[in-house]
Amino acid sequence: MSFLVEFSMFPTDKGESVSPYVSRIIKMIDESRIPYRLTPMG
């Protein structure tokens, strides 16, 4: 089975840098053992 999922973040109150939040999300996906691919489009 294949599927496509896209996550989007639009923090409006966290300043310009959202890298700590993106890092946390990537870690959660890694721990889930679901194969994924990061691309410039999403």
C-alpha cells in the first residue's frame, strides 16, 4: 500500500525560525519507522 501525506506548518507567534519545531516533527516521523522523503515541495 502506498500513500502520500504532506505536513504544513504556519506558526504565527514563534518568530522567524521554526527549525526546532521542524526538527521535532522529523524526529517523530523517524521514530514511527514509516519510510518518508523530504522534498522542496513539501
